[in-house]
Amino acid sequence: MSVDPSFVKLRRRFALQSAVLVSGFLISYLAYLLLSAYAREFMSMTVIEPINVALLMGIGQFLLAFALAWAFGRFSARAIDPLAERIRDRAREEECMSGRVIR
């Protein structure tokens, strides 16, 4: 099964999707850390009296994590899950024909 072109395509899609989303979050988080460490004047700029840029960017990290999780689920449901289901169904058919049962 691991050499099946459909399975290789599935693994490649998953790896690419994961790499893009994880690298996007890491870049954002590292930018936040570097700005916090080296651009203190910028991060301490007041936006509204009790709220500064650092607070907004910190909250933005949580929002970004939720947005990336949503994007991961949406892309998976559209591009990865149907392919995985076809591979699983084909594997079950092959196993049933050979006399073994996959649960």
C-alpha cells in the first residue's frame, strides 16, 4: 500500500499542508518574539489607552492559531479526506477479495 501512487499523493498533500501551516505559525510567533525582544518601543506603542501593540499581537497569536486550525480542517475535508476514503475503500475491497477482513 505504501507504494501506491494514490497513497503517495495523500502523504504528499498532508505533508505539504502541514508544513505550510506550521511554518506560517512559526514565522508569526518568531516575529512576535523578536519584536518583543528588540523593538520594545514599537511594541509599547499605545493603540487605545490600556491596549498596546504587544497585547494586540499576543491576542493575534491566539486568533492565528484558531484560523490555521480551521484552515487545516477545511482543506483536509476538501482535499485529503476524500482521497483517504477512496484508498481505505480500495484496501478493504482488496482484503475482502483475499479472504481477510479489515475493520
